[in-house]
Amino acid sequence: MRDGLLNRRITMKILQIGLMMLLTIFLQAFPRIELAKASMYDANVIERLQLAGTQKQEMQKIIAASRASRNRIFKKYGIDPNARPQKSLLQRASSELMANAARERAAAKKILTRKQMYQYDSIIAEIRGRIISSF
């Protein structure tokens, strides 16, 4: 009886080690997912406005399109979104960046309530202030 218990324990330990090895191999087979780095130009508008349902989905689409456009503008003018803002580069791109912001606001205005638009404008003003104070 004692030998049977000992054999079971050994068998269980071997199975545990084998499962851990298989799990390790399985997890290494998939590429690592890295979280996107938020730059100082970003704000979590959707969470801060506490949107839900269709409003949240629509705003996600608007913000994604706006960020993609902003990133194209940044690339065009050689602006690194993760580096400290350079006033001269931002001034060169300002007309395109302002047009992008206006498009985003116009699209958001169709979705958000008046109170939410006020909060949205406050969040955007906060981001602009943070950028300007970093010069």
C-alpha cells in the first residue's frame, strides 16, 4: 500500500512537470502582445466621459480615425509622438492638426450630449495645455 502511494505521488509529479513544460512551450509559440504606449497627445476620452453602448462604439471609431490621421501628419512633419514636443515642428503642422481636431470635434458633436461636449472640450483643452507647458 505504501509503494502504491509513493508511485502515485511520483506519477503525479511527473504529470505536473510535463504539463508545465507543455504550457511553457504553448505560451512561447504565440507572439508577445505589447500594450500601446500612450503619448502625451492622447487622453482617455471615452473612459473620462463614461460613455456606454453605441456612444462608446461610435466615439472609438472617431478617435481611431483621428489618431490615424494625426499619426500620418506627425510622420509627414517628422514629429515623434513619444518624444518631448518641439514647438517648431508642431507650428509647421498646426494647420493640418487643427483641421484634424475640428473634424474629430464635429463628429463627436453628432454623438455626444451638450454636457458631454463640454467635458470633451475640457479634456482637449487639458491636453493642449499639457503640450504647451512642455515647451
